Amino acid sequence: MTEVRPLAGADDVAAWVDVHNQVAPVPITSAELEAYRDALPGNELHLVALADEAVVGVGFVTVEGDESEAWIGVLPASRRRGF
């Protein structure tokens, strides 16, 4: 089963950071992710994509005024499966 949903707790944050650091060129820590999210209250959405209850992809969208930014990353073994 596949699912895409918002982060829900510390385990999701840790999984988000783990997947991000496997697919993004610049690694981050859980503390950095939380600080980034805290700096944009109500203006950000971080998501996890799950396949068979395992996080295989992550993404976010932020909105600041008239500007928005989005990013997604999917583990190589899970690409081309609709995430």
C-alpha cells in the first residue's frame, strides 16, 4: 500500500531526514529541519511517502508572501512507482 501524508511526530522527522540525506546533495540534521519548520509556522508542509509502511520519499512546500518553493526526493529503488 502507498500513502503520502504530513509529518506526524519525531519518528517521521527522523525518517524524513534519513531519506533526504540519501537523495539530496546537502545533508541536514533533525534539529535543522525542526528549526526550518519553526521559522515558517503555518507556511510550510513537509510530507513523507510510504510504501508498505516504509518511508521511501519526502518532500516539502513553503509559501512566503508571493513566493513558494517545493522539493521532492524519492529513494532510487522506489522511483517510477507513482510517488
